[in-house]
Amino acid sequence: MNGVSFTQASALASASVHGFFHSTGFQIARDLAFFFLALFWLGLAYWVHRDARRRIDDHWLVGTATLVGLVPFVGPLVYLLFRPPETLEDAHARRVEIGALESRLLRRAPPCPVCHADVEPSFVVCPVCTTQLKEPCATCAAPLERTWQVCPFCATPMSAKGLPLDFDLDSALTAEAIVHAGSTGGRPRAARKPRRARAS
């Protein structure tokens, strides 16, 4: 009798399990699970495609990454291992920032060689320690580098002391003496020529 009851119990259990798996509720739950699983798979593939477009500039590589992302669940993991570390916008912003820093460094004038204060390219002397940084042009008073041979602003050739090469010191002193004597009413004296430094 125990054998008959066990057989009946087994038959009832198998019938209930068969009825559960073939019930309408189980079929609806199974269909919903498959639907959400397929939706999650397509969502991962779309995310891989969108992320690849943000990080890769080549259309062929974007298509390859999308095909890899279509591999169920394994493709997105492989893409995460090999995708570029930064987006195209981040790379562009980094390049712009580096270019701005480089241009700022190139435009910055060197500091004063004595006190290391910040000086502008148009400074003739350092405003802190009064060190002469450049030679003023005798014609237009533009700041000139010591190694320049001609003024780039007025095209005046420069001598060693920053004066034009055709500058006549004797004539300038004579004219200044005449103007000075005329203003005082006295007799103009001959301009004394400047002494030349003896060569050591």
C-alpha cells in the first residue's frame, strides 16, 4: 500500500510540475524574462555604439566596436577592455588647454637678469632694480635689443651705443651751443669735441 501511495504521490508531483511549467502564468513570466533579457542585450549594444562614437574618430572602428558589442554579454566586456581612455571632447579640450599654456609661455618675456622681476617686452629698464634691459632708438625711442643692427620700427641703422650711424656728434654739439648762446645773448663758443677714450 505504501508503494501505491508513493506511486500516486510521484504521479501527482510530476503532474503538478508539468502543469506549473505549462501554465499561463509561467509562460507569461518566461516571455517577459526573455523580453527584458533581449532588451538588456540590445541596450548594451547601443551603449557600446554610442560610447565608441564618443571615443573613436574612425567610422570603421566604431562599426567594429558595435559588432563586438552585439556579442551577448561578452562583447561589451571586451569593448571595455580595449576602448580609448578619454572621449574625443576631453582630448580636444586637453589639446586646447596645452596650446593655450604653450602660447602663454612663448609670449611671456624673460625676467630681469639681475632681480628676476617680471618685465614686459617694451621695457627699456627694469622698474624694480633699474637695470637697463634694452637700448632706446635715437630716432623713434623704440626699445631695441642689444644685438640688433637696425631699428625694425624706423629702419635706422644702429651703432654700438644705439645712435644712428650717420649721427654727427660735432654738428649736434655746435647747433646746441648756438641755440644756447642765442638764448643767453652771448657769443657762441666753438663746441669742444668729445675726448676719445684711449685704447688700453
